[in-house]
Amino acid sequence: MGAQRIGISSDDVATQAAFASENNLDFVLLSDPEQVVARQFGVKRLGSTLDKRLTFVIDTDRTLAAIISSKADMREHAEEALRFLQDRSAD
């Protein structure tokens, strides 16, 4: 598929490292404590919405191919993104 996973949140680097270790993640997590990237993508996380996730599938030509949202379970969320990529590569 040629896809690459990258996680990003407003957590600091130490928190990201602990989360990656606890969950045995095999991909890079980036820290965006000033929420610069979040603002660029129009992501706002206020109040009780902290359990929601957004995944942006960005094509090789840098266009936004899909947005997957409101999945609290990170594994379910990742599986949905993978299904999208698999369906696209089957075309």
C-alpha cells in the first residue's frame, strides 16, 4: 500500500513515549503541545471530546483522501483506516 502511520497529539514528548511503550506501538508519535498542526487541520478538542480521535488519510499528492472520526478505541480506528487503504489499493 505504501502507507505510513504517524500519530500526533498535544501531549508532551515524555507522555507520548510512555503511551507508545505501554501500547507497544510500532509507529512514530509526534508531540504538538502548542497545537500548531491541530489548528492547521481544523481540529478542536475541548471539554469531554478528549476521547475522540481523528485520522487523516493523506495521499501521495498531498490531497486529503479520507477523514475518519469519533472512534474512541484506537485499534478500531486504525482498522477502519487500514480498510480504507486496502479498498483503495484494490481499485
